[in-house]
Amino acid sequence: MKLNLKRPLAFFDLEATGVNVGIDRIVEIAILKAMPDGSEQILTKRINPEIPIPLVTSLIHGIYDEDIKDAPKFGDVAQEIADFIGDADLAGYNSNKFDIPMLLEEFLRVGVDLDMTDRKFVDVQNIFHQMEQRTLKAAYKFYCAKDLVNAHSAEADIRATYEVLLAQLDKYKNTEFEDKQGNISVPVKNDVDALHSFTNMNKSVDYAGRLVYNENGEECINFGKHKGKTVESIFDTEPSYYSWMMQGDFPLFTKKKMEEIWKRWSKKKEDQKQSRTQQAPAQRQNPQPRKSEPAKPVTNDMLDQLKMKFGK
């Protein structure tokens, strides 16, 4: 099956020093760009992460410090990678939770702006987990009837991911799916917009999932004691929370989105303050006239009270 594409779809996979988006670094990236005309382009890069690779991680993906000591740093190849991706939509396996946030973090560190505006994201794992709930190796065996050789090699993984998506489109063509709310649809279609909607169940603000949109389109905290609360409501009651997040061990892109919300919230507060300031002089210039009341006749009780007050 040929993908029905309006623009390129870049399947990519990262191998890294670990899974902490804010701390760990990429050691290998492979990108398979599927073109609308059916052709493919591949870019694979080994990268020096500038920090040691933990042995437990090397044992998983097979890349050791010695293997990448002479490889370029991410900053040396960042623009080449960004240019290769171009305006392509992005696809991967667990890419929404790991690969996209990790890649954006690396770009931000070296000052390369990969514009994510109107870009679609297809997470093949989310299709698989919702329809079958298996791992990539099992997915490859299940959908493609093949054994995945060289698993955890970035290029082997993206090739398998690409083939799995094609097989999924065949298998689930016209297949109904019922979500948790009881809504029935046919979500797995040969259309990137439809796949984007189906594989992005949580509407993340920052891609790492620390911030998500609620049903009203408001940014909310998605972890800790404030989970579910809107960010602006937290700023209203606990403005120091912003400083805590900006100084904490959070991804740079998460901090970038927090800063945007903070600036918007601060401007809103300043506008409200100026509005109150402008209303106050008008109220002073146009004071409400006091209602005059007819003088009450002086009584003996009133005279007695005055004597007690002033001592006369």
C-alpha cells in the first residue's frame, strides 16, 4: 500500500543516553522521509552526546561511548537535520511521548527553531496499543509476519515502524473503534490528519505531556498536586509556582510554554490594573451627591449626650 500523503511524512527514531527528556542526550537519529510520490529518503546520524552513556542503556541499543567519541555534536548537525525534515509531518513509535520532546529539546539547546506550527504527528504505537496492545517487536511479527532483526537499531526500528503502519492501514480499513465514551468511529484511515487525531489522545501543550489542554482549550497542569488545574488559576493563587517550574528539572520546551502563559497572564493582570486605575479618577471627578436630609429637632436626650461626650 502507498501512503496517501499531501506532504512528506518523516518517520524518525532516536537512541539516547536515557529517557529523561530534560537531562539525557541523543546518540543516534534515523529519519525515513516518505514522499507524496511514493519515494523515500533516509538520513542516519551518530551523535556525540557530550555526556557518558550509562552501561545499562548501551546494553539496550548497542551504542557505547567509544562508538561515538569522534561523532559530531548535535549542534554540528542540527541544521542539517532540521533542513532534512523540512515541512514534513512527523511519525514514529512512541514518538509523541519521547522522540518528539527529546528532539525539540536538543534543537532548543543549540538555538535551532524547528517550527511545529500546523505539523501533524502520527504515533504508530498509539494505533497499535489501542487496537492490539503489543510491543514494536510483536507488532512487526503480528502485522508483517516477520521477525524484527537488530531491534533497537534506530534504522531497523524506523523501517519496521514504517512497514507496521502500512500493514495497520490494510488491517483496520473500515474497522470500527469504540472509545471510552462509547463513541464509535473508523479512525485508522490512509490520511495523516485522521491518524494525527487518533494517535494524539491527550492534547499536549508541550509535547512532553507536563501541560495539556482541557476540553475548553485551557492549559492545565498534568502532574503533581495541581494536576487538572488550569495554569492561570494556579498563577492567581500561587504565582511562585511559575518560578519553581522555571528553575526545576523540566524540559526547555515545557518552560518555553510556561513562559508564554505567564506573559499572557501578566499582561491580562496589568490590563485589569490599568482599567481599575482609569475608572478611579472618573469616580472621583463625578462623586455621587449626598442625599440631604431634613434637620432633626434638638431634643433633651441629644443635649445630654453632648454633655457626656465633651464634659459640659
